Amino acid sequence: MARLEEANPLDYRQGGDTVDDFAQKYMKEIGRIYQFLNNLREHNSTGANQVEPAPYQLRCEDGKLYIRNAENTEWLYLFDVVYRMGVSDNATAKIITTDDVTSTTEALKLVQTDSDGKIATDTLGNAATATALQEARLVTIADYAGKNSSTPISFDGSKDITILLPKKMDGEFSGSFEGDFHGKFTGDAPDYILKTNIAAGSLGEIVTTLGKLVAVDADGLLPVNIRGNAGKLAGVNVAVTNPEDGQVLAYRVASNTWTNEARAVVGEGKTLAIYDGDTLLGEYSGGKTVTIDLGTAKIKADVEQDLTKAVEEMKKTIADFFDIDENGSLMPAENPHFSNQFELDNDGAIMPKEAN
């Protein structure tokens, strides 16, 4: 460890330093002394004449104060050289010491946690959690009239408790308890809902019981008919605007909604045709009203059928007297079926037979 020592000793022996030597050494030594004094004042190491630092020596550099450690091996940072060491810019603030801390309930002190990490004092604020009430309370359940009470159970918040309902409160309300219960809640008093006021249908069934509250089913759906409007169908929003006669509900993918639109009843490009056998009685395509009188159409069909039958019979009768030649012309038959009534003359013409 270097210490500050004389660097220019004076040789005052006979034949030693001259007056000029004394002057030169004096000026150099005084310069070193003032440099060290300024180093001490400014806590720095500027200047040409420097020695190794000593334990607990102070140094200030870049606005930070350092002290040399006891082993004289390194500089230890203390604090920034600012107001109140940068801790606070409040002139009335103070540094907290152990005198300002307590582990009990001493007034105007900071409270220190105990070995369990808890504070042994009261609080005026709300606690986020509580393991137990300061004083246990008794919990009892009774009806409005104070009858049919359960057995009181002590509760301090440290553990869960189970309260058994009195016999007449367990399950459906009945008997005198129901009378007492309902009798007290009249006028401005609130109404209480019983199980019997709720209707629940089986899965897939619609509830139709009158004057009941309806419970949702196992799928989370309300199984009941409504008088109001449905906001959705199959989970898709219904957007109906100014419905008109003859319009239908159509699903549109682009908007993911049900909308009302004008549509033909049968559908574009499709026709309803009505036949009696092979006979077409009428057609309907949805564009206009069509009336089909099935009675008249049947008579017409019957007449057409009778005429067709008569023509066919006539054709058969003519065939009994005539044949078709090679050119497709009609000619008298050589052997008419009705030869007992007709015969051919010398010219080949058909003529009635003469009576014998």
C-alpha cells in the first residue's frame, strides 16, 4: 500500500544542495502537495503525481461516489451524487431505519411480517382473503315465520359446513309450512317460486301446461311455443321486412339470413299437369289461375271415346264389303261377309240380293 511521502528531499549537508537546488526542490514538492490536496477535495485521481489507492479512500467519477474496500482490492459503488442520493426529491422525506419498523402493533410504525410471513395487527381496510372469522357465528335456516328451524351450526370461515334443512323444508313445500310461507308474503312482499310453479318437458316434447315457468331441456333449448317473433331458425338469423301476400322464406348464404321473397308456387320451369288416363285435362304453372272442371272434362272424354268406338265399328262394317287393291284403292270384296244379303252384279258392283 503506497503512502504519500516526500519526493524531493533536501540535502542540507556541507557540500550538499545549493540555494538553487533548494528552490527547485521546494517548488516541485509544494506542487505535489497541492495536487494531493485537490485530489482529496475533489475525490479524484487527476494529476501526474499519483500513488496506489488506500483502503476506505473515496473517489467520485461520472456523478457516482465510490469507496475503496477494506481489502483494497476494488472500488465499491455507494450512490449517485444527487439530491438525497436519488432516493427522493422531497425535502421533508427521511431515510427509514430499524427504529421506524415494528413487529407488533406500535403506533405510527411500519409493520414487519413475522416468521410465517404474516402481519400481527388489525386492519381497517378489506382483506382479499380470510382463513377464519375473529369470532365464530352460528348459522340457522328457518322459514319466514321462524318455524321449522335447522340445528344451529358454528361457522368461523376456516372450513366448509353442511346444513341439513328441517324436514318440512326438504323437498316440496306442503302442509302448514306452505300456508305460513305464502301467508306472510302478501301485499308489497316479494313472491317466491316453488318447484310446482315450474314445468319441464321430456327431451323433444313441447310444454303446454298453462301458467307455468318453463325450464330449458337437456339440450339447453326452451321447449315451448311462443306468440312473439323468432329471432332465429336453425341457428340462422331471420331478417323479414314488410312481408307481402304470396312471399316465402328463403335462406341466403351470402348474408347467412332467412329473408322474405316473392316466389312462384310451383317453381320456375315446372308445370302441374292433370290427366284422365291418357287425356290431358289441364295444366298449371303458377303464373295465373287455372280452373279445371273435372265433370265437363269427363263427359267430353266419354263422348270422344264413343265417337272413336263408332268409327272403329264403321271401319269393320266397310271391311266386310270392300277390299284394298294393289294401289291402295277401295274395291268391292270378292267374297263379302254379308253375302246372304248382297251380291255383285255383272259390273262387279254390290247390290242387294233378290228374294227367291
